[in-house]
Amino acid sequence: KTKLTYFGHACFMLTRGDVSMIFDPFLTGNTWDTAKKEDIKCQYIFVSHGHDDHYGDTDFIAKANDALVISTAEIAAKAAAAGCRTHAMHLGGKFDFEFGSVRMVPAFHGAGIPGGHAAGCIVNFYGDILYFAGDTALFS
């Protein structure tokens, strides 16, 4: 059974067994103060865009866990420059991982990094389907 843990703001984690994926890991400075970056154990990190309240503790968590950072090419390059393992994706792209798949979808918001795009994703996590809108304006 998949467990969803909400850490406040736009940060949450999916866990099934020993496999976890955290989304927009903004913990340090998060007013919800529900978790510390040192306590996060995960194999995958999805980052929607480069603003600090979403990219947050990505570098620390990725390096502490040897977790794979999944994001746009620009965010992946930023994480790689910090010494993180990364998987870059384009909007509309889909990739299969150990847990299922990630399809990168558009989000309408500032990118927080030159040349970048904000993104969301549709995640198939062991058969459970989740749409993560990232930080987006309403659109149809």
C-alpha cells in the first residue's frame, strides 16, 4: 500500500515498502516545520522548478541518500553541478523507473532558473496514479 506524507507547502512524499519519492523538498524554513532534511530517506526527488520554496533541500537530501533528482534539464543541470545524480526530462516526456513512471507536464509559473520551465508530473507509483501540479496557475 502506498503511503502519502504531507510536509507542508508543496512538499510531500510517496512511500511503498523501502522505496520513497519526495516532491519539492522545501523543509528548511518551511513554516509547517513537519520534518528535518536530515530525517528524509528516499531514492527519488521530483523538483517542479527552481524557486527556493520548491527546490529547497534538494541538494542535501539527494547527496545524503544518493537519490536521483528528476526534473527539467535546467534544474537537473543545477543539481548535477551540486554533485547530485540526476535524470533530466522534457515537458511531455515519459520515463519508466523502478517504481513505475513519470510523465513531465507543463505548469504555468516562473521557472526560478534562467532558460527553465516550471513543470508538474503524472506519476505511476506502483500502480497508484498521482498528478502533481507543481506550482501552477489554473489552466485548461
